[in-house]
Amino acid sequence: MTCIIIEDEIPAQNLLKKYISKLPDINLIAAFQTATQAHDFFKKQTTDLVFLDINLPDISGLDFIKTIKSPPAIIMTTAYSEYAVSSFELDTIVDYLVKPYSFDRFLKAIQKAAIRSSSFNTQEQEDLMFLNVDKTLHKIVFEDVLYLESDRNYITVITKTQKLSYIDSLKNWIQKLPEQDFIQIHKSFIINTKYVDKISGNEVFINTQRLPIGRTFKPELLKKLRIV
């Protein structure tokens, strides 16, 4: 598993490097003191894991996460425990280390990151991902997703067997889902076309649910369903 460090304090960087060096299965490929430097890194390549400080000199760590397309697993590091609740609302964050932290606590965070990383590495073959909701990793198989609904800053993922809500946007999801099956039909809805039962006027029916079709989205939906 590859990783990078984004941490402006050199002693904190050195501690992470020391802990990482004890684990042969983790390869540190870069360390940065600012989010700007890390942003340039992500333009050219990616990594499996990021150790990210919240209080950076140019932008907060939480704001920086939102600039990364398809962000990897992230372990937050900071001296301020009050950020823990808000940081866990972002599903890409797997753990939160409050400074100073022990090697044992560091190992627990690595184990959580390894679970998420392995899940995303198999995503292309198995078409699945894991969502971090309420500090629990939930497996989502894309084929089982019926539709997604956006309500302000929250996304609800409705599958055949579960309903999960957490902070995210439809814009992020449309990039994750298989293009051949999923399409946005409204500013608040993305659907799996496999489960469309019928269309009546400006509504689509999926498993007894009636979902609105936005006027600007309807032509693409009809085209995808091969309706002429």
C-alpha cells in the first residue's frame, strides 16, 4: 500500500515516517508541508492512503479533501479532537489520530485503511465499494443500487437491501458509478436503468417508487433507454 504525508510540522512528519518505516507493506512515496504541494502531486498520480493534518497553512485538510477527484483512504492527524465528528462525515476518512498518538493507535488506523484500500482496488473487477456511514463500513454492490437521492448536502443510497445516508454530492457519485447503467434524471436523483419499470409523463417508476424526471435530463434518459 502506497501512502503520502501532508503535514506542515516537521516533528509530526518525522514521527509518521518512523512509524511507517516499521511496516514493510507500506511504501511512503512523498511528504508535503502544504496542501498546494499535494494538489500538484494528485494532478499527476495517486496513492492508496493519505496522512492528512487538518490545520495546514494554506487550506484546511477537510477542505482539501473536497478538491481531490476520487480521493483515496485518508487518516486525519491533528491536535484538536473537536474536529473528529465533522471529519467522519466524509466517507473517504477511515480514522482520526489525535496528537500525540502511540504506535499501537497508529496500527489500528492502518488496519482500517487497508480494508478500504483493498475494497477499492477490486472495484473494477467486482463493481463494488465500501461506504463509511456512522463509523461502519458498508459494502455497496453497484448492480444492487436502485437509485440515489440528494437532499441538500446528504446523499441517500437505496439498494435492494439497504438505505444509507451520509454527506456527499450527486456530482461525486456520477463519477463513481458504471456509466452504462446509471444516469442522472433530476437535480436530486440518479437511477439504475436496469430497474426502470415504466415512465409516465415526467415520472419514472422503480420498484413502486415514483421519481421525478427533470426537463433538461429527459432527452438523455430516453436516449439511454432507446426510446424514440
